[in-house]
Amino acid sequence: MSIKSAVIKVGFGAFRATRMHRLLAPLTRGRGAILTFHHVRCWRPADPAFAPNRLLEIEPGFLDETLRVARALGFELVSLTEAVRRLDEPPGPPFLALTFDDGARDVNTFALPILEHHQAPFTMFVATGFADRTARMWWLELERALSNLDAVDVAVGADRLFLRTRSAAEKCAAWDRLYRMLRDGPEERLLAVTAQLAADADVDGVALVDEMCMDWPEIIALSRHPLASIGAHSITHRMLAKWPEAVARNEMAASRARIEKRIGRPAPHFAYPVGDATSAGPREFELAAALGFVSAVTTRPGMLFAGHRAHKTALPRISINGLWQRPGMVEVLLSGAPFALWNGGRRINAV
């Protein structure tokens, strides 16, 4: 377990033991929240000891539990458009908007029946390059490559790395080192290194995207569902803050245009790929506003407050993490208390 995961575990344990989150909720819950999901499926990794992207996946039963707990806590399940509109309205019952990133095919298979059961509106954010099979899911390529290889021999900038990857422990150590080095550097280098490792391990990146993501006919069909709306998530899932402004602008504008042409409906919302502070910042927030998006969402953790009406292209979300599918976690998260601590008491984080 990483240091970050250990700290989160201790924090959740403290809230659940003391019930302090229930006392803090009236101050920390805000107006509501936007939840982030990626994959919802019944799946077991070939080697449970090495599954670094498991945090992006939850079981269908946990999605059902999340929505049941939210309703029991008094949250209204609303569309993202309605959530943004309510920021301009007087306070009312807390609300919850559901979002799914990347266009994962399993949302259709496993999540949709649960969403229909709860009559829960949702937004699917589509990276058009995934639908076109022209963009890469490099984080999955890296995991598959390390799973297949017994050793890694690769140049990362000026460094040459030789890492043994025979055991699950060695694969985890290699992932931790490579992932951080690659994420901290330019994205061109990240893409080049993961492409080399994928080639070394005979990992077919196009087949991987085809396995994981909906194609256009599936997306178009989903867009017709009364609970669904489709949002833009860039063309190639680039970390926009790492690229020149013209590239970021095109990723945002062209992805929306392509989606709207294919589904024949507006796509007024945008989700920044990766979405943390290293991937989307004030420049991207201003670009989204200039391009006329009704909202744009990050992965910066937090609840929605009245002050977010002035920052609708820098909205926080709560990630429903596959590593924390335990009873009571949803109640703690929806209290907003962990994010008040995480953000040092700041309600708005748009810098």
C-alpha cells in the first residue's frame, strides 16, 4: 500500500470511528457534488497483486450502494446541466450529478441497468479518439506491458532504467517508479516510453481501446437514452496543461464539434483529461469559458458551493475509487468533511 493510500485509510477510519463527518456535514457538504466514475464491471485481474489501475473500476453492486446511500442522505440525483443551473439558484436539497469518463463500454453493460433502476441522470464524457480508435490509453498499455514483461530496459529522458518485473512485487515497484517519472515529465516522452514498452511486450494499443471503449454506434445509441447526455473529453486524452495553448484549444473545440456532429445534439460540458492541477489549470479554465462550455469539470476533489457559480469551468468532482469499495465510505465522502481537510478549508480551488 502506498503512503497516500495508507493516509486515506487512516483518515476514513478516523471519520467512521468518531462519526465526526456527520457533525461537520452541515458546514462541509455544500450545495452538492459531482461524482466521477470510469469502469463499472464484474472483473478480476489475472494477478490481483498487480492491478495498478484497479482504482478506476468499481463493482456494479457498489454503484448501486452509492446511489442508495446518496438518496438516504437526502441527495437528489440530477443531470449535470441541472446541477450547474442550481448553483445560480437559492439553496435547496443537496444534489448529486453522475459522470463517467472515457466512454467505457461496461457502462452500457453493467451501469446502465442500475442507473435506470434509480432513475439517475448521467453524463458520459467521450474522448473522440477512443471512439475513433486513434487515441491511446497509455495507462492501460503500461499496466499490460509490465504484466507481460520479466524486465524493463528503457530510456526516460537522460535516465536509463533497467527494472526486474518477474514478481508482482517487482511489477508494483516498477509501476510506481515509471508512472511517477512519466507523469512528472512532458507528455510526449510519456507517450513515447509507453509505446516502446507496449511494443516490447506485444501489447496492441488499438485492440486495448477497442476492448474497453464504446464505438460511435454505441455512443449514438446511448445519447438517445432519456437519462444520458454526452460531454466532450478531448480528442486524444492529452493532459492539456502540458501542451501549447493552440493544441489545448483544438482538443477541446474539435472534440465537441465531432461529438455534436455524430450524435446530432449539443455537448455543452467538458471534462479535462486526468483533470488534476498538473493537467488543467487557469489557462484551460479560461479556454473552456471562451469556447462557450456551460461547465468543465476537473478531478480536483471537493463539493460544490455557491461560490462555484463564478468558476463553472473549474468544477471539482468526487472520484469513486475502486480501492475503497467499503460500507460507510460513501457517507463519509458525501459529508464533504475529507475534502475540507484535504483542501485546507478552501471551498474553491481554481488556481
